[in-house]
Amino acid sequence: MAVTKAKGLIETAFGILALFASVFVLPLPLYEMASGAAKNGSVILLILGLTILICGLVLLCRGLLLRSRDLRTPRTYDSWEPTTLDRDRPENPYQLPPAVTQLQSGGPLG
């Protein structure tokens, strides 16, 4: 199995998870702060939820930025990284294919 580079995928995934976690952590402390019945635990949960929210937004933006950079770069044969072994790909791309392959594809007879 070949290892591929996933630029920005890990940051994006952790950012989405952190935003999802902040949805569960933030509502209760925010409600208690708004109603005026906040306790010490609510303040700590509010700080924790805001920290998770900010980290999630930063990670999501960073991952999307890295991913968009990767998509904006043109792919050339110099930047192409093989994911599997290419035994059919010739070393010299300008070399003519063997005669058997030419006959199979209907090319000129050698």
C-alpha cells in the first residue's frame, strides 16, 4: 500500500472535530452566563469551549488553506509522485512503445 501526502487533511479533520465538540461544550455555560446563574464550573467550561472553538476555526482555516494551495499547483511530470509501481511507464517518455503494443493499439507497423 502506498503512502500519499494529504496536505491539509489532518488539520481540516481536527478542526471539524473541535468545532463539533464546541457545539456540545458551549451552550450550557453561555446560557448560565446569560441568565446570571453561573457557577465556577460554568466559567471554566466557557473558557474551555471558547478555546476549543478558536482552535477549531484556526485548524479548519489552516487545513483548507493548505488544501487549496495543493489544488492550485499544476501537476507536471516533475512534481508527479507515483502512488503505485509503474512498470508499464517507460523510463524515456519519448521512446516509442514496443511493436506488440503498437499492433494492439492499431499504430504503424514497425
